[in-house]
Amino acid sequence: MTHDHHDAVVALMRRVGADIVMPHFRNLSPDQVIEKAADDLVTVADRASEAALTEGLSAIDAHARVVGEEAVSADASLLEGLDHGRVWIVDPIDGTNNYASGRTPFGIMVALADDGMVEAGWILDPVSGRLVHAVAGGGAFVDGVQVTAHGSSGPQPVAGVASYFLSTEELADIDARAAGRWQIVPMPRCAAEQYPRLVLGDNDAALFRRTLPWDHAAGSLFLREAGGVVRRLGGADYRIGDGRSGMIAAASADLWEQALAILEG
């Protein structure tokens, strides 16, 4: 199933990927990479991508305002009222630290929400061309083929952990709790890649510390529509406007419960 705006959004994302994101990849000068905060980078490509996506999405649905990562970085008040009205949520380059270092993965993510409920989401890998999308109540798709989440097939379930946001002591604690039960692996520092990994059987669960809407709006819908779950540690489903932190995404409700048991000891 596709959303009414699907073809237009995909065409826009592919154009931005081809015309802006990929030409700058491994072609950035030092002055084109800016540190917004400690270990939080932005590049000229992020800003140009967001500008082009904002213009294009506004033309596709003029009734929806656009909330992009870089615009919020400049004006945090744009996040207010995220769960009211129609909103395009944009991550112009997810995985900027990878991108700025000349590494993959990275991606472009767009979601459309109405009164806090995500209606549709799109994730493009501009390197491979893989397009992931989902429609609320309509399924999850990879390159147009409907998919269902399935766990990994190894001897132990695999959990991706955002190690770059955890202290050495926190990581050691998780490793100790998981010993003999789960395999802990580092996340690719790219939600645009992590969510497909949960659906396609590479990972069974993922622990996120930060849950900013542009990182999770499209991916959480994709995972849920594929049969997975994305929940706060207390068990509440993730919502884009709740402003909280910490959650587990998993390929099934059972795997989510197992991952929570690891975290809680």
C-alpha cells in the first residue's frame, strides 16, 4: 500500500540524495563540517538537504508544517506542538557523524504525522538506493515489497546498543546482564539503518537512549507495521511528541520483553 503522497515524496528524496547528499560524500572540506555540540556534527550537505526537502515537502502538502533536525537546532521552539496538526518530520542526513567521516551507513528520513500519529514514513539509503517505507495500517515495505519482521537465526538474540551515549560502566553492566543470554553489538550510529536491521533479521532488539522525533518517526512506524514494537521502558508505545528518553525497539513483543529483562537485570 502507498500513501497519497508516496510517489512525490520518494521522487523528492531520491533527487535530494542524488543532487546534494551523494556529491558531497567523501568530498567535504574541513570548513564544511561544523560541530553543533560535543560529538554532534552538521555539514553543508545536511543544511542543503533539509532546505531542499523543506521546500519540496511544503509544495507536496502545504497544510503540513515542516520540522527538520537542523531547523530545530537553530530554533528549539519548532518542536512545540509536534503532536498537533499535520507535520512533516525530516532528518536530512541521519548518521551525519558517519557521513562526515566518509563512512556508511547514513540515510534520509521523512515522516508525515497528524495530531501526533505518524501516517507514513520513508527511509532512503542514497548509497544503495534502498527505499524503506510504511503506511499506518497499510504495512511495511522494502523497495516496494511488503515485509514482516523476523528475529535473527543465531544461537542468541542480538541487541544493538547505542554505546556512544553510554558510559563505560553502563556498557559493562549491560554486557554482564546479557552474558550467556543475548549478544550485544554496537549500533551503526544511524537509525535509518538500525530500523531495517530489526525488520530484516540482523538484530532482534535495539536500545535507544536519545529518542528525537526525526530519528524515530519513520523507523518506528516501519517496525510496527512489520509486526515489531517500539516502547518506552515502562511499556508505553513510543509517541513522537512525548519528549521522553530511553526506549527499546524489537522485532516482536516477546523479544521486547526479553530485552527489557536484560536491562532490568
